[in-house]
Amino acid sequence: MNHFCRWIEPLHQRDVKLLPAGQSIEYEDFPCSIDVTGPLLHTLFQEHWREVEIGHVVEGSVLELEFKQPPKIFVVYDGYLTVVTEGWHLHLCVEEHQGGPLCKTPSALRRQRLIQRAALYRQRNERGQPCSWGIQFWNGAGEKMMTLFLPNPFLGEGDDFLPQGRPRQDKLKLYDELRSIYVLGERPIPFESNPLKRPYISVCRSSRCFPSRNWKPVYDALQQAVDEAGLDITVMTAGCLEVCKLGPVVFYSGDRSWYTRVSPDVAREIVRSHCVNGEKLQAHLYPSGSSSSDSPSAGKSEPELNRGHDSAKAQ
């Protein structure tokens, strides 16, 4: 297990992009490994969801989405963070997307999809005064990924502009805290471990999961076994886990393992042997007899079209 460091090593990288009409954006980069982006995204989407908006910004088009309530789902499966609300959902590649248990995603595409640059930004008006604040991500091709819009002291309820000379400066508290932790390294990350790395076990409930779609007894057996063992592991259900026609299928995120033909008895043994003692059940492991990272086909075939992105969706 990798050591989790709570202190950021500042990059000291600042970039100013000039915009039309005399405006500009000041970017301050910070490291973008999952041990940095994980705690950051957990803070924003789990603790400050009321204050954060999400969108995409390109010339001629802006998309902005807000949370009405806490996300129903917040989980990483095969490199993608999935965040689900009542009305919309998003996927963001925070680790290499390997392409399911057979590791079908080519290495170049893995690098392209992954966050490769992250920065806090301040946009300034033509007078050089800050007017908006947020976080920007870029992928391995240098393309802008999603933008996170942070609280703006000039905006009130419903994005109504506050009277001139009366901004809510307290709304900059979140930006200042994030900058102190992730850009300047003045304060530690407020977690003892990466919250996105908390292990979970999911059982597939997809209608593709032949020959058995009877996932509920397997789910109940997993939950009972986890409770009896006193493990800090979440048990959930999932959409397609990319191992069709071999159900019931179970995925363990702790070391990225897939199991097939899982009965309630096998489910209990997965918890007792694998989760507790680190001993995999070779007879039910997929691919047969090895972890996915050992598969000889890893990275050699074309990726499936986003088939796994909606996979880990909890009940």
C-alpha cells in the first residue's frame, strides 16, 4: 500500500492567460496525482456540494451544473470517479482507466484520458480585479476537462449580482483554504488517508449478467460477512462490471479483483479469505487464475466504448 502524505510539495508554477477585452486568467498549478485530487474532490463534492458548481467552458459555450442535494453516488471504478445526483451525473478520470479486467485500454489512451494538469484559477476583469474563482483540469492531450466553479463574493442567491461595493468576502474562504493546502503547501490535507481509496465490494445487478441475475442473496451474504469481520468496507451494487455472462459477478476495489459465478457461500469466502487474509479465490477469479494486471492481453486491444464508466453505482 502506498504511503499517503498529507503535505503538498508546491509546484511554484503560475501562468497568466490573456483574454479578449483586456481580461485575464491566473492559473496556479498543483500536483494532480490521485492522492491529491482524491481528497480535494471529496472535500468539494461531499462536504461543500452546496457551494460548488461544475461545468465545461470553451469559446462560445458554457455549461454549469449545481447540486440540489448531496451526491447519491461518489465512487471510483477503473480509474473514473463517478458522481451521481438526482438529475445528472459525471465521470472524471482520476487514475489510469485500464479497460476492465482484461486491461483493454492502450497505454497512450490511458495517459490521454487521465488528469495531467490541475490548477486553481482567478479570472480578472479589464481593471485587473479578480471576478471569478475556480479549479481547472486538463487531460493528457492538453484539452480542458471539467471546470469547478468556486463561491463568488460578487454573487448572491440565484447568481444575482450583489450591490456594488458590498461583496461577500467570506465566500472566498473555501478558495483560500484550498489554495493554502494544495497550491502553497502551508496546511496539511485534512484527511489521514485518501477518501477515494476507501475499499468497497460491489455485486453486479446488470441484466446482462447471465446466467444468474439473482444478485440479492450475494449482496446480503457480502454485507453480513463484512459486518461479522468488522471491516471498514462498503458493500454496494453496480451496473455492468464488464464480465458478462459469468454472473453473479463481484468486484473488490481493494486490489482491483473481479470474481465470477459467485454464490452466497463464495461471497462469504471472498470476504474471509481475500478481504481479511489477502488470499484470493483462484477458482472464481477473473481472468482465471490471475489478477487483471497480470493478464497477457493488457493494453493490447481496443478499449470498449465507455462500457465501464457507469459501473459502480450504489444502491
